[in-house]
Amino acid sequence: MAVELNIDPDTVRLFAQKARLIESSVDDSFEDGHEHDVEFDPESLSDSHAHEGLQEEEADNMTRDELKALIEDLNVDESAELVAIAWVGRGDYDVADWDNAVDMARGRAVGSTARYLLGMSMLADYLDEGLEAIGV
């Protein structure tokens, strides 16, 4: 069953790509307990900690801020559908309950939709799976 959307499916796919970039930028390469270790080289009297953390963090924040701004630019119907797509992708609703999911999303639109969606740890997957589930 394909659903007719107010929000462009390509826009939802773009949001999923940006969310995936944000999720993939989380650096989990540090071993537990060694996040701030710096190796000191007594020969050169310098440390070997070369990290571009601020640049990485700045790029992540730009992507996050960009996605937040894009979501906030959506109208009420598009925002409700975006949340409903995420809910369907997460398994909270199925395609048969699409209209109910959109109504619930519209009714619960308190605060920032962007902040709510960006708080979902697997947002990209939920959006992709939601689009697939509704036949888009």
C-alpha cells in the first residue's frame, strides 16, 4: 500500500543521509578508559597526541545544525509526516495505521520536531525503513 505524501520522499532520503553522517561521525575508536591518554616522547620532548577533534566536532555540528534547520523549515503537514515515517520505520505504527500516526504526530507537535528527531539514535534507519514500509 503506497501512501501519498506531502513531504517529498527525496527530502526524507536527504534527511536520512545527513542523519547517517551525524551518526557515523561519532568516534568510538578509543578503548574504554583510554580516551584522554597522551603518549610522551622523552627524546623529542613532545607529546604524540595529534587529534583534529575540534575540526571533527565542528564538521559534525555543522551537519547537525544544517539538518536541524532543514527540518525546522518544513511546514506542519510535512513535519507530521516526517515523524510518522520515523515511527513506522521504528515499528511504532504500521502502514495500515498511517493516518493515525500522522494525526498523532501532528497532535504531539510540542516544541522542536528537529530536536525530537535528532534525539533518535537510529533516525537514518527509521526514515529509510519507514519510506520502504509505506511503499515509497
